Amino acid sequence: MDTSGKAMLSVSGLHTFYGRIEALRGVDVEVNEGEIVTLIGANGAGKSTLLMTICGDPRAAEGQIVFDGEDITELPTYDIVRRGIAQSPEGRRIFPFMSVLENLQIGASGVDPRHFDDDLERVFTLYPLLKERRHQRGGTLSGGEQQMLAIGRALMSRPRLLLLDEPSLGLAPMLVKQIFSVIRDINEQEKVTIFLVEQNAHHALHLAHRGYVMANGKVIMSGTGRELLANDEIRAAYLEGGHTK
């Protein structure tokens, strides 16, 4: 996918607090249209907080979030989603007592219902297992299938920018390869820009056009995926054994 386009998402000087605890300390990141950009770092570095702050919960205390040229820093989450940002959160957070189809219907609740059938078919093409299990309760799916459902639910809102938070967490290696393959397909075939937080730094940096490294609420390094893979500090901290910790 062509990644030479304009900046779709620009985050500048972002500070976010949980009570008195400062989780983000002046974060600057940029995601260009058409890219896959990954964010790696240790647990507690602030990665998930950044994605949630982009979506409006928690609210940024300082700084600016610009999406497609519009300042969305103060917008409520539902308005952010309507503008074309969707998140597949850490831990999947599907509705376990609802069917696969009902979960996908919830993902589509904020968009024109005339698109529903086409969007559903797109998700089922990406994840044929979801079509087979469309009447099955979400909570009875395997971990990998629940992750597919979480991503599919996000895609039902027709996003231009998809935020993925730890999509490979807890999955077997074969399923990890499958998840990353579909992420590439979403980017290249569905033309969706992706901002990926991922504990598997090896896979994430191989997949991503560019990457950022976070520590203690700050971005400490950035570069192309290839540059970060070759960096001795990154290799020592995050790539030994193929996973971040």
C-alpha cells in the first residue's frame, strides 16, 4: 500500500493522567495515510493509554490530537468513531452472551445501515470462521476466534484508521501468524490505515512501515520497521525470544 500520503493522525505534546499519575508525558506520534505504524514498549509504558486517549477516554489533559486535519482532542468517543477511527481493544472485550452476528451488528451501529450487508461480507471474507460461527455465542469462541471477532467488530464501523491493541496477546504461534497476515490484508486490500500496539515486537516491526518505542509515558525512539529491527538496543530490550515483556 502506498504510504507516501499526508498525515492522517498527528498526536503532539500529549499528556494524560489517571488521577495524579501521569501516564503520558508529552507524546508525539504521527501516522500517515496508508501506513501500518506500530508502537512497542514494556508493560506500563503507556501504549494502551495512548490508543484510548486518541479515542477520547481518558481525556487528554494537555496536547492535541488531529485526525484528517481536524482537532478531535475534545470530541466525545462516538463522534471520533463517526469520523473514521475504530479500536480493537486489549483483551478483546467482546460481548460473551451475544452471538457473533450480534457483536458485529453492534460494531455497525453508528454507520449507515445500507452498508451492513456489504460490510458483513467483507468481514466474513477476511475471517471465514466467523461466518461459520455467526450464530454462536461470543464467549464460547476460542481465544483466536474472539480476537478475529474483536477486529471484525471494529471493521464494521467502516474505519479509515484502525487502532489495534495487542491483537496477538495469549495466542498460539500459528494463530499469531494468521492474525498478522489478516492485518496486512486489511491494510493492503481494504485500504485501512493501522496503528498497532503489539507485545510481539518481532512480528510487529516486520509488518510495520514505521515504528515508535515508548518508555515511562514518552516516545524514546522511532524509525522504519527495518531500522528498529536492526537497532542493537531494541534487539536487546524487546526482540530476545521474539517478544516484548
